[in-house]
Amino acid sequence: MKEHDGGPPRHPLDVVVVGSANADLVVQVERHPAPGETVLGSELAVHPGGKGANQAVAAARLGARVALLGRVGADGHGRLLRESLERDGVDLGHLRDTPAASGIAMIAVGPRGDNSIIVAPGANARLTEDDVLEAAALLRSAPVVSLQLEIPLPAVLAAARLARRAVLNLSPAVPLPDELLALCDPLVVNEHEAALLLGAPGEPDRQAKELLALGPRSVVITLGADGAVVAEGGAVAEGGAVAEGCAVRAVPSPRVAAVDTTGAGDAFTGALAWRLAAGEPLVRAAAFAARVGAAAVRRPGAQDSYPTMAEVEGL
Ligand code: RIB
């Protein structure tokens, strides 16, 4: 298969992100509307976002060498997304213009920084398994491939198969095929996503063990202001739900005043992928990522809120 226009990367990469890019249409609300209800909000703000692009920008702003493989529309939002990624030095040789509207996320942000998001995938939905296979050399060249689920599952699975190490953020949450679960190292989830995979909510430590027993090589559960829980190692109990002998560790988060939590999980995952690419152990990488995630809730927007290394060190 032929390489895309961008060809092979010009320099060694730390992380290849395979994923989405969305224009975020953001409105502040006093409270989120109930079904059937209309509420008035603030002026509309348009920010660059999308879970894939967010991961890429988060890692690049910290100093990682990053490429993004994905699709945007040849429209105004597509230009906004490209400009934001270019500003942070993300390699866009494998970001294709597509005859479809760019992805859009409609985001309502409440007074405590809490958000609700509806995504219209647009061009992101056109990313194919072939797109990924054509970039096989790129994916194999990086120590870590970072993934999320706003693109079609066959493309995610193809990327995970090619990855030397696949980091997957289960967002938005969907049930995963066993093969994909087994390739995750780590599977990154928040508490809601963990509950969806496991069928019930629970204590994070226990959830981490139960998730590990589903097959991923390691698990990270993000807990917002409470940091994260990391589980790795150990053997899966015979027919049982809990991994025997696995290590579960809690990592803290610095306390910050949350203005807007949009994209904090993507910042966490992008930072985690970069530190894993640098060879750090998972617990240390997750502790660093928790600091990045905390820094990212202090300003509005997703990519606009992501910290530099100096800001993380200052936390
Ligand atoms: O995780 C935050 C992101 O989710 C937003 O940037 C939005 O685009 C949606 O993809």
C-alpha cells in the first residue's frame, strides 16, 4: 500500500495519535437542560477539540514529537483544527482533508466546570481501516500509539494491532471486542466508563482489578480531583472476575479550582502516552498525567487549556 502525501515522518516520533478532531461549539449554562427543556446560555465560543486532536496537542505542548492520523473536512472548522495542531508542532502528514463536514462537538459547560457533550462525527466517521494500514510504517515507528473512540472501531483495532504499545481511552464508552481489550496497555477509563464495561459502579480499586481481568495488559481509572488508580501485572483468575496478584496503586492529583473540565481526560491520556513513550513506568507516568489533567481544568476550552511543561512543574 502507498504512503499518504505526508510520507514517513521527518524525525523520530514519540507518539502517533489515531483519532478525531472536532470543532467545539461551547456555551456556558447556569444548569444543564432536562429532556424537553430549553435554557438560555452564554455567547457561543468555538474552540479546537476532538479527543484525538486533544491528545496530540496535549502531548506536543509538553514537548513530545507527535503525529495525528485522522480526517477533517475541507471547511472552516477543518482549517481551525489544522491551525491549532500546527501551532503546537503536531505532524499532520497523515491528517486527510475529506469531502464531509468536519466533526462538531456541541458542549454545554455548567457553573462548576462540568460539561455535557454531543458529537456529530462528520469527517471522523470516514476514517477507515485502510487509512490506518496505509500508515503502517508511521505507526510502527513510534513507541506508543494513542487511541480513543470517536472514530470507527475497525480503524481503532487496526491501529492497535500495528502499535508497539497501544494506549486506549474508552471515550465515548462502547463495549470493546476481546482482541482490542487485550491490546490495551493501558486501557484508560473514568469511573462512568469503568461502570459501563463492568455492568455496575464500584470502588475504583476493585473496578481496576475487575477491568484487568477482562484482558487489557494494564488499566488506569481516572478519578478527576482524586487522581487515578493504576492496575497492572498478575494473572487472571480461572473463569473469575478478578486478576490474581495484580498491583493496584493510587496516584494523587493536585487540588485546583475547576473552571472547565472539557478535555481534561484527553490531556491526561496524551501526557500518559508521552511519558510511557519515554520509558517511564506506568504509575510514574500516570502521576505526571494527573498533574497535566489538573492543570487543564483551570482554563476554558480543551486544547486552549492545556499546560506547558513549565506550568505543570509549577503546580
Ligand atoms: O474530551 C473532550 C472532547 O470531546 C471535546 O474536545 C469534544 O470535541 C469531544 O470530542
